[in-house]
Amino acid sequence: MSVSPPITGGPTLFSERFIRFLKKAAKTLNFLIENGLTDYNELTAQVEQASAEFEAAFCTIKQLEAQMVEIAQLKTCLLYTSDAADEEDRVD
């Protein structure tokens, strides 16, 4: 029984994935350092603040969407009422 050595002709899938991971990690680390986000507690505080601002904006958007639906319904009712009044004027 013979055991052949592993094939070492080119990069393996594992090493390509690991290299991509390292590049992404380096980009992330560079971004954090360039933006002064080197303290974990400060970073989590900023994330929480951004999350709270996003939540507030999201709630405002949902309220405005609900108002838009209400306005559209009122507009439809006004159009039907206006059409009905026009028909009554024509009949009289």
C-alpha cells in the first residue's frame, strides 16, 4: 500500500477562503481605526444610538404611511360624494 503526498500545485479552497476572511477582517479593522472606533464600549454606545435613531425614523415613516392611507380614503370618499352631488344636481 502506497501513500502519495498531498497535491500542492495551487491554492486550496480553504486557503482562498481564509485569505478572503483575512482581507475582510483587515478592511474592517482599518475602517474602525480610521474612524476612531477603537474602544468597544464606545462602539456599542454608537450602535445603540444609531439603532434608536433608526427605530424613531421607522416609527415616523409608519405613522406617515398610515396618514397617507387615511388621506387616500378620504379623497376617494370626497370624489364619490362630489360625483353623487353632481348627479343630484343634474336630476333636479
